[in-house]
Amino acid sequence: MNPLNVLLQSRVAQGPIPAAEVMALALYHPEHGYYRRQTSPWGFDGKDYYTALDLGPLLGQTLALRLEAAWERLGRPVTFTALEPGAGRGWLGRDVLNAISGPFAEALVYIHRDDNPAARRAAEAALAPFLTENRARFSAENEPIEPFVGAVFSNELFDALPAQPWRWDGEGWTREVLTAGGPEWQAADPAEARAWFSSQTDGLQARDGSIWCEALPNLVQELAAPLAAGLFLTVDYGETADRLLAKGADLRRFKAHSVDGKWHEDLGEADLTADVDFTRLATLLEDEGLSDLSHMELSKWIRTHAPLDQWGAEWMALPDAERKARTENLLQLTLPNMLGSRFRVLEGWKGKKD
Ligand SMILES: C[S@@+](CC[C@H](N)C(=O)[O-])C[C@H]1O[C@@H](n2cnc3c(N)ncnc32)[C@H](O)[C@@H]1O
């Protein structure tokens, strides 16, 4: 039997468990958690889900340009630290490092920060040449981050934090819990979340709801406080606070490339994600001294920042199969209803204004 279910059975016999606690156990139990497993759940074949990085290098190539622009804005510092929390297999870092050249490449030091053991092994392979040249290194999640100049960037980090769904039933707040009979919505006090939800809406309708991520403030502070100056950029699932409230956000389970709401099944063997509240994320970053905060759909961000004319010309020189792969990568990132329309990119700046 699934070891996490055994653990939960004895706990649930004593009372309902909030969905956020189930998600924490399912993803981060030190031995059986989905992100603490020894085998990798990513990719296309026989795996649970793929990310923008499985589609090709274009996200990393566009990010590389945003990082280089940040380096210029900072006055071309000798060392530009690019910290990636939740770096997984290190593919985004690899794609960035492959895309840069010249003085910027000499300045950039990439730091992979993620305790996921299966991902770490994949990252050691993906980053091998850069590790040898001291252009990349690993950092454990509990390693203090010294103040630095450069950038913090992430892909699908915040949607992997344990999160609690709340719903307004017309008279009071309910939260999703796991009981011995299965998941239920039970009346409860949303405490701190209540003030946030009500500040984001003029009037709640029954079944409006949202996600409250308890760990968000601490993680934002841990990552943004050491950034002395530079760019904070994050790519993630999610919406603005008012849209989340109207949508009634839930937890999602990814398993074998299908997605559903069965967050309490196959614990430790399926990925669980929650929408990120981009309004709250931006507010927390503002509290950490970031400015110029904005976020947009990934598809728009690519169309805004990728040098499409230049790519088009360069791709003409590629062999057919590679040109086709790049074109598909671009379409997935930019067409409506494809991956690029399901993600948002948030950018913020720390340090002196232009
Ligand atoms: C959905 S995966 C994304 C991996 C990778 N960025 C990608 O796009 O393929 C989320 C990752 O975040 C990591 N993670 C969760 N909390 C973290 C934290 N506080 N610091 C660093 N990594 C964290 C998990 O271990 C997991 O590998």
C-alpha cells in the first residue's frame, strides 16, 4: 500500500486534515514525497507532465536576453549572479548558459537551488560543462544566500508550494479538507487569508474561492532580500487575485499527462499544483523593495522580448528537423490555448531607477 496513505489513514482517524497539509506531505515528505523521490517524473514518455523546458530552448534564450538587459542596466558588473530556486533538472539554467556569450557570459554565475534528488542528478548532467568551468554551482535550500547583484529567476516554483483552497459558501468561509470519507469542504476561519481575500473583492458570490499559500511570504523574503540589485523574474501558473476569486481556484493533480482535481489520490506518485496569486506575489515583492512590478501571459512576454525576426532568419540556415523543432517550440509558447497562454511571467526590479 502507498506509504503516504498509511500515514494519512492514522492521522485522518483523529480528524480532518487541511488540503495544504496533504499537499505538503504528498510533495515534500522526506522519503516518499513526489519531489523527494529518486526517480524523475518529468518528460514526455511515460512521465507525469512536461514543462516549457521540454519543448525546447526558446524560453531560456528569451530569458538570457532579459538577464543581459538587467546586467546592462546594472552597469555591467564583473559578477552577475543568476539564482534559480526550484531549478529542477537545471535545463533553464543550461539553456541560458548556452545562449549567452562575450563579456556577459564571463560575468554570469548560475546557482541551481533545489533539494529534489532526482532533479539534482539530471542537473549534474545538464550543467556538466558549466560546473567544470565554475560558471554554475549548486546550493542546498537551507544554505544562506549572501547578498548579491544579478537576478533571481524561476519556472514553476511557486505553484509547487503547499496551498490551501478556500471557498465562500454565501455566508462564511469553507476550506477543503481530507476526511476518512474523502475530501470535503468544511466551515473554518481563514484567519490572515480573510483580510487578503476581502481586500481583493467588492462582494463575494457563493462558490467564489481562492488559494492561500502559507509559505509564500517567507520564501519571497528568503529569495528577494539578498538581491542587492537586479531583476526578479518568475514564470508560473496563476492569475490576478480578483480572477482567482471569481474562478474558485482548486488544487490540480498531474499524472501521466492528464490533469484532474483528485489531489488526495496517489499521494507521492502524482504531481500537485496550485494557481499562484500574482497580485499577492507582486505585493510581497514590493514589501521586499522591488519596483516596476508587472506580469503578463507568457505568450505575450515571448512576443514582446524574443527577437523573432532575427530567429526567423537564423532558423532558415538550420537543418529541416531542427527548424521544425524551433518553430513548434515557438508556436507552443505563443499560440492561444497552448502552453504559453497558461503561464504568466512576473518581472520586478531592485535597485536604483534608470
Ligand atoms: C514543478 S517543479 C519545477 C522544476 C523546474 N523549474 C522545471 O521547470 O522543470 C518545482 C520544483 O521546486 C522545488 N522547490 C520547492 N520548494 C523549494 C524551495 N523552497 N527552494 C528551492 N526549490 C524548491 C521542488 O523540489 C521542485 O523540484
